[in-house]
Amino acid sequence: MFNLIRRDVILQKKQLFTFIPLIFFFIIMDIHPVLTYLIASLIIPFNTYVYDEKVETNILLNSLPYTRMEIIASRYLGAIVYMILAIGLTSIAFLAFNKPFTMADILMGSGLFLIFASITFPLFYIFKPGYIFPGVIIGFLLLGSVGPAIVLNVAERLTAVTEIIGSLSMLSLYTVAILIILILYVSSWMITSVIYQRKAF
């Protein structure tokens, strides 16, 4: 399974040359650190899916001595590995440009990435190749533009919930958020495994 994760890095090595300039651009343009961490985390995992769609890699992978469970596990574990690497490189870039960022920025960017991955990864095995990536980009833009307004609207209507959340300490709030995100990610992993097991290539 480690070789499957390493394969993605090897395939994406040309994309890595665009990764650092893109992060520099975001930092120079004073894009919010949370969004910068999110975009940085998305680059390798989503480029891998796009590449695999183009060359129908799943046919090759299923002819190799890997189970379908291992293939999906490499996707989800690999995404976490790439996220950690992206966060490290982005943090170094922030320090190099003397731009401020906080641990909260890192946690929020990582959490948003895991939520976005949890929602989109199963879709790559449901929809036809060529259709999902444009849909993911549109969904990402819509989420970024209308997401905050939806959250504020829901918060206004669910005052009891917001009062409970407001009464929690920051440590408790982050702990609850991390648990929810981990449950969502693991659930997505299981759902994708079931879809992939039943999919014909």
C-alpha cells in the first residue's frame, strides 16, 4: 500500500513544480491562511484523481496484486500524508515571507480539506470520468461563496445550538470538531470502499 502512495507522488512530481509558486502567489496576494492551507492540501490528491480519470489507471491497479480495499486505503491515507506535507511546506513559506498564521488557521484549513475530501472522494467512483472534476470545482466555488451565508442563517435559526456551542471552551470546541471530522472521513472511506468493491472496470 505504501507503494501506491509513493506512486501518486512520482506521478505528480511535475505538478509539484507548480505547487510552490502557487503557494507563493497566494501568500503574496494576502489570501487568508485558512484558504491557502486548504488549496495547498487539495493539489496532489485531486491531481491524482484527475490523472487517473484520463488514463483509466484503475484498470491497471486492479490487475496488480492489491486488493480493492488497499487501493482505497492508499487514497485516503495518502490524502492525509499529502495534507501534512502541504501544511509543512506552506508554513515554511509563510515564515519565509514573514506572514502571520496561527495554529487555528492550520486546524481550520486541515478540517476543511478533510470535509471536502470526505464529500468528493466517493463521487469520483460514482460519476463518469470527465464529469466529476468540473463539478467539484463548481461545488468548491459555490461552497466558498454561499457557504458562510448559509452557516450564519442556520446559526440564527438554531439559537439553542449556538448558545451551547458558545458555552464550550476552545479546547472542547476543537475536540468535538475533530471527532466529527474524523467520523465523517472514516465514514466516507467505508462508503468509497463499498462503491469501489462493486464497481466494474
